[in-house]
Amino acid sequence: MTWLITKYAITAALVVLISEVAKRSDKLGALIAALPLVTVLAMIWLYVEQQPPEKISNHAWYTFWYVLPTSDDTDQHAWT
């Protein structure tokens, strides 16, 4: 149970950190939020919990294929 609470606390702290950075700098907050931090954190949790390498590999594979279709080059309003 302690491990679960630790995971929640670290993940929540990351979200709070990003929102606090975004309050001070829109660009830096967006940059940090756009990084695949949650995915990396999830893979770290899987590794620490001694999940099989195949499970971690599958997580990375499916994350890649789920994120790929969401990239949209036509959305240029953030840069104008």
C-alpha cells in the first residue's frame, strides 16, 4: 500500500510542478507537458515492480502507436 501511495504522490507532484511552471511561462510549461514524462514514469513503475521486459516493451510499443495518430501538423495556431 505504501508503494501505491508513493506512486500517486510522485505522479501528482509532477502534474503540480508542470502547472506551476506553466503559470510562470506558457512556453516552458507547454514544453514540459509535451514531454512523454507520464509514459517514462509508467515504464519506470513497471520496471520497479519487476514486470517482465515484454510487458514494458509492449507498453512502449502501444504508446507509440496510440500517440502517433494524434500528431497533427495542420494545427499551427500555437506558433502564430
